[in-house]
Amino acid sequence: MKIAVQEAVERGYRHFISGMAAGIDLLSAKIVLQLREDMLERGIVLEAAIPFPDQPRRWKEQTKREYASILSRCDKVHYISDTFSVAAYRKRDEYMVGRSSLLIAVEGKPNGGTARTVAYARRLNREIVLLNVYR
């Protein structure tokens, strides 16, 4: 993931959007923040696209702390919905793809949210970097 984000920066990308889900989303957000600290002059921006404010409610305390730390350092925070709904996750993914020309994703379950997001990005002719961390 770090290499893919670094390559995007080298190609001129400066605005990154994270869905802020536990796992890969938070990891990638931390990578963007670290690159921003290392390359202050490059103007790297991190935007959080969050399906609803209570998203981390059921997470482990350590993950909640990590989420809060990352969120406090985001340049922009966009909430999709005021309350939980399954549709809010899909709308969050569509929001991110709709505002992007490049999608960096980690391959997941064939029927999962990442697969649906990648399919949506393909329909919109976005460039996709699909990583497989299990190979």
C-alpha cells in the first residue's frame, strides 16, 4: 500500500480520500499522513469520507483511538449520512470514486464492498491500482 500511495504522489496526486473503515482504510490514511509529514512542501491533503458519525462505535478501543487520531489530522471530513444504514457505506464508496481519477484498493471478497467499489470505478473509467496482499 505504501508503495502505491508513494507512486501516486510521484505522479502528482495530492488529494487522498479514505473511507476510514477499520483495517486497510485506516492503514492507508496513516500512510498518507506520514508522507505528508515527510513531504511538507508537496501539499498532500487527506479527506475522510465517513458513512455516518457513529461508525467506530463497536470497534475495539485501540482502533477507536487510532481512528480519532487520524480524523483529527484530516484536512476535510465528509459525513455521508447522519445515521447508520447499509446504504451509507455504498454511498460513501460512490462519493469517493466520484471525486477521484485513481482508485487504490486492496483486493477483498468477491461480493464485498471493495469489489463493488472497484466495479463502480470501472464503470466510471477510473484508473485502478488493485493490490493483493495475500500473494
